[in-house]
Amino acid sequence: VSYDGSCGKRQRLLVVANRLPVSAKRTGENTWSLEMSPGGLVSGLLGVADEFETKWVGWPGVDVYDAAEKNALSKSLAEMKCIPVFLEEVFDQYYNGYCNGVLWPILHHMGLPQEDHNDTNKTLQTQYDAYKKANRMFLDVIIENYEEGDLVWIHDYHLMFLPQYLKEHNNKIKIGWFLHSPFPSSEVFKTLPSRSELLRSVLAADLLGFHTYDFASHFERTCTRILGVEGTHEGIVDHGKATRVAVFPIGIDPNRFIKACALPEVRQQMTELKERFAGKKVILGVDRLDMIKGIPQKFLGFEKFLEENMDWRDKVVLVQIAVPTRNNVPEYRKVKTQVHGLVGRINGRFGSVSSLPIHHLDCSVDFNFLCALYAIADVMLVTSLRDGMNLVSYEFIACQEAKKGVLVLSEFAGAAQSLGAGAILVNPWDVTEVSSAIKEALNMPLEEREKRHRVNFQYVKTHSAKKWGNDFISELHTFSESEMKSKKI
Ligand code: GDG
């Protein structure tokens, strides 16, 4: 598909996500500084944005109440092709409440949280109402900025009502919706009180994308069981309306990482890190501090490994970057306390005055330093309990051209479907298996490491973020041509 129109204009694309790809900070009265913010979606879309005349729609990451301030921020954001949706009045109940307290655990097989009936702000119903209201606020901003022919690509579980609201407003708008998280089995999704409304609304889109076949088929089966609609290999048909359901595994921009690893600054950081950990193998973990990332399970597996392999105790270190996230959701504060307890216990048991087995950081690191860490690591340890894809695994491989380190990867991450051939797959709930995998990875001969790296590197190079974005948008175009035909599916 060529996206160039006859007059050389690029196809316009509205990328709609809860969060804009920038974070805004006040620097004075009505002045703002803007910076690109880290995260899976941002990393994925960076590789695709240049192909289209792209505009981003989303929450700017700060509370702004004053009209003049909103105006000033909107102007600065416009220079970065970003359009803000100000969500102040509903944000807590919409984002911390319904999105991250209800939908996120359900999508990751973790069940519904206990409802707090003493606080009317925290009931499921109040949060659900705020969620719908927030989706309507997105709708208003999109309507204001939509031009005929624009493609609208909606991202993630924050915006499940938006496809329906947009189609009700203008049935001709081409809409794609992509889910970055897993979709659970119907038995889990069925517990959600608003299950039918949410599914029906998502089905209003033209194209629905998932990272893996498992997630797509869970979604289709859930629609069949809950709504009684017909699922086919093409998608879902409901009252003559066909919705295409397909698989688009996300990737990264591998060259961004490869180039960073060649920078003098990064090479210097690599040298310093190697000196710092001289004589030791480095196991690396990079995760948001989220229940789904299985950081406690990772530490338990590492503890078991140290228990059972005395000869390794002074020869290995686990460096864990645990990026703070969603601090306003109680479950996240609990997991942080749990993680800190485990770090203390393991370092207390196996550390000495001069060396600690776990280096745990409660912060993010800058991009160059992250690449240096990826490049010097001997083993990357990913123990997600569920994960849509897990881009960290891809980034590690992109940075390992010289070292050929080993990826130990949870079988419950979407990435296990794509990088399984070169990684050692583990069940993160099984501490013995994680411990054995660490041992196998640390002892793996170079020849075997090279073989595995080659397979995974090839995959990461060819299945880039750019390909992911282009595939999705190409499919959205095709669907528009075959809409009439698809009614016969
Ligand atoms: C969601 C889904 C899916 C992390 N720490 C630092 C840092 N990061 C960057 C990484 C990577 C991104 O954040 C994390 O991406 P993941 O894919 O691993 O995880 P989520 O944030 O949970 O993303 C996930 C993804 O969406 C895409 O669809 O794969 O399953 O949950 O890019 O590099 N970046 C910097 N410093 C850090 O300390 N600079």
C-alpha cells in the first residue's frame, strides 16, 4: 500500500492513546518543557510516526486547571504534533480506578479487586462512569481535530468505548483498535460486570489487533460466549457488521539500539560497568514495578539459585531496574513493599560487606545507560506473570551483538511466541525452574549462545515497530476496500 496521495500529501493518522508520548513540566507561568516519555507504546510507535502525517491525541501527564495554562500547553504540544485531552475532573477514577485497578488486572488474569463500598468514589460503578466520561472527552477532542479521510488508530484498554462513540458520531471514520496487553480467557473476562457493553463497543471498530494468536482467539471466543456472535477466521460478524480481528506482534526500532551501543558515551559507560562488576556475571532485569512483571518471583528464583549454587555466590550479581509506576493504585504500593522485603532478605542472607547479590533501583535510567546495561549483561531475566509482548526482551537482543548473552523469558509474555526459539523459556511461578534456567544460562557455551542469538537477532531486525505499524495500517486500508465483501464472511 502506498500512503502518498496524488498531490504528494502523506496519509493523515490520528494516534489516540491514554498518554501522549511526551511528559510536560511547568517551568514558569504558562511555560512548559516537554520531553519524550519512556514506555512500551512510545517505543513501538516511534518507529512508525515518520511514515505518516501523524498527530497524537492523549492526556499530557499533568493536571492543568487554569484556562490560560491549558492554552499555553496546547500550543507547545502542537509543535510536537500532540493534541491534549485534559482529564482532571475524572482522572483518578478513570485511570487509577477503572483502567489500572479493574481492567488491567482482569486482562492479566488477576481477577477483580475487592470493592470498597464505604467510599462512593471508589465503587466499581463510579469508576465505570468516570471511564465512560473520559472516553467521551477523548471523543470531543477527536471530533474537533478530525479531517475527512483520516485514519484513527486507538490504543489499548483505556479507550474501549471510543470505537462505538466515534462510529455513532460518523460511521465513515476508519477505526483500528490495538490492545497492548493480553486478552484473557472468557472465564476470566466474564466476571467483569460491564463485559457486554465493553465488547460491543470495541466491535464497532473496523480492525482489532492483538500481539498473539492466543490473545486474538481468547477475544473471539469471549465475544462468542458472552454476546453470542459468530467468530470466523477473518474476525467477527454481528448483525451484518463485520469486524476484522488479526494478529500484529509489535517490535522495536532495532537500529536505535544498535546505534546507541556504538556511541563513545555508551562505550565508556559499558567500560565502567564492566570494571564495576569485574569477575562477576551480570544478570539484568528491567521492568516497570508492576504486579504483572513478576519481580518477586524473579527474586525468589534467584534466591533459590544462590541457595543451591554456593560456588556462584560471589560470582554473580542481579541488577534490577524497577521503574516506578501507578503509585496511586494500592496494589502497586503493596508489590513495592514486597519487593523491598525480598531484596533486604536476599542481600542480608547472601551479601557481604564488600558485595551484594542484588542491586535494586527504584527509578528509571536514561536511554544511553539502559543500552550500556543491556550490552554488558550476560543474562536478561524476564519473569512476567502475563505480558502483552515485553519489549525489553527485544531491546536486550538488539544490544547483544558483541556479547551474545542469554535471554531467560517467561512463557507468559507475548514475546515467548516470537523469541522462544532462542530464549530459555520458564514458568515464573516455578522457582526451581527459574533457578535452573539461571544456571543453564550462566553456563551456556559460546557456540550455543551464538546460535540462539542469531535466530533472535534476525527476528528482532525483521519484525520491527515500523513493520508492525505499517502492517496494521495497511490492513485498515484493505478492510475499507473489502467491507462490502466482508459482510459475506
Ligand atoms: C506495554 C505492555 C507491551 C523501561 N525502563 C526504562 C525504560 N524502559 C522502557 C523499555 C521499553 C519499555 O519501557 C517497556 O516496555 P515493555 O513492553 O517491556 O512493557 P510495558 O511498559 O508494560 O508495555 C507490554 C508494550 O506495552 C508494547 O505493546 O510489550 O506487554 O505491558 O521500551 O526500554 N526506558 C528508559 N529507562 C528506563 O529505566 N529510558
